[in-house]
Amino acid sequence: MRPHDMRNALIEVQDLQIKFDISAPLLTRLLQKKKKTYVHAVRGIDFEINPGETFSLVGESGCGKSTVARLLSGLYEPSGGRIHFKGHDMAKVDKRTMKELRKSFQMIFQDPFASLNPRWKVERIIGEPLELFGLLPDKQERKQRVGELLRQVGLSENDMTKFPHEFSGGQRQRISIARALASEPEFLICDEPTSALDVSVQAQVLNIMKELQEKLGLTYLFISHDMSVVSHFSDRVGIMYLGQLVEVGNVDEIFEQPKHPYTKMLMDAIPSMDEINKERTPVTGEVPNPLNPPSGCAFHPRCPNATAQCSQEAPVLVKNTSGHAVSCFNV
């Protein structure tokens, strides 16, 4: 377990927010005298990621995990808050600095078939970042580098002449990883990179990512809804619910001594070979509609320990001396 030290953080996120305009067309609003409608996908979250560690965001579908990934990668522009990368405020850097920083962080998407251009051969797919960033202007040098990257992820340099449809799902995700590594980044944003793969292939891809992290000193933001994967792959974990972080801590603390009722609910739903005869407790209820979130604590309609205070006031994320943070009145 890597020691956590915010002073040396590679990524710092402060009060990060984003809202999407889902209003009806202007003419319809004027005729029906309706105001604009917004959905708050991320509602003010704070976390930091140290160099060389894996920080995982976990939660049910629709909680805002993938939106956070797209905010950090620059695909979405925040509505509020700040993202600091290597000490730079990403909202204030000039274009030249942004281009330099952009080489240092890349993204691996959930569906490798959708994220790879089906009309391009593998050599062009992996070599594109090298060409865009001007890292290897010489075509022959780029080809050699693509071969090295393919071998690094367990494929052959002969694969560079093939198209994405000629590979299996696991092999396509390896190609996605090789493309992400082309610019020699420090930080990889992994948006459920194994959820579309078979269980046995998931293990192979995760092992490759772990080996690459140790070899290249990579830092990961790992997005997942699979708690068993997170428990084996992470250093620290953030539990998200309806666009907010409800608990953040080291992976051992989260899995052995969960504090928040939602975290406990997720833990109870994990199958265990040690307790094979134990009846599993499913996650009850549904995530509320983000267009009309509950008052007070967003989790209180599903919480077994909810009190009157929970429905009236929103708890804040309180951190203890060890860095474990929980957002709950009853903890």
C-alpha cells in the first residue's frame, strides 16, 4: 500500500461540478412558459491522486463516474470547481502548455471496438498520437515504436497490418492500451476498461495494466462498478452516489471497515468463496432521478439508518487523521 500524501498529488480535484442543459427547444419553452432544465451530473467532489497510485471510483450506473473521467480528460468542460494537474490549473493554462500537458494524460475507454477506428490499421491507430504530438516525425521510427508498444501489451509487431475487427475483445483493449501509452503519459484515465470483456480476459488485461504501472510508474484513475476488481487493483477508493463522493479511503479500510451505509450495501452484495453458503444481500432500491434529487442526504430514501436530520440536511465529507473520509451524520 502506497502512503497517501496530498502535498505530492499529481491530480487535485476541488469542488468539481458539471450540469447539462436538457431543456426543451426555445420555442416550446416560450409557448409553455417553462424555464431551462439542467441535470447536475457531478455535484461538487474533492479528491487527489498521488503519483504511481491507483485511485478507483465506484458506484452504481448513473452516479457520475464516467462523467468525472471525461472531465479529467478534457472531453467535458466543468461548470464549476478546479482540476490541477502537475500543479497547473487546467482551466487557466495557455494552449502551448496544454499541448505539453496533454501528452502526460490519456484515456482508455470502456468499449475498445467503439473507440478504435474500424477503417484504420493498427499501425496508424497506435501511431496517431506520435504523429499528432510530433514525437517521432520519421515514419520508420514511428513504425518501430508501434512494434515496441504492441509487444509491451502482449501482442506481436505483425499485428500492426491488421484491422480492429480481426481481433478479439481482449486484444482490441490491448491495442487501446498501447495507443494510450504511445505519448509516454504519466496518468491514465481508465473508464471501465474491462467491463465489456469475459472474466478470464479481464484478469489478463488487469495484469498487463498492473505490470505496466510498476514498470513505467503510471498513475491510474480507475472507473468501475465491479467491487471485486477494485479490491485487487486499487490503492485508494472513492464511493460515488448521485454525483457526490460519500466515502473515500484506502482499499483495505473501505473493504474491511466500510463506514457509509451505501458502501456497506455494496460490500454485502459481493459474492465470496469463503462464505459460499451465506445468503447475499442485493443492493435495494434505485438511484433517484438526478433531475429531482432527494432533499438532504441523497441516499436517505434507501438508507436503513436514516433519521429526520438526513432528509433535511446534506452531510459533508469529513476526513479523519488517517485520510478516511465519510459523508454521513450517523458515523
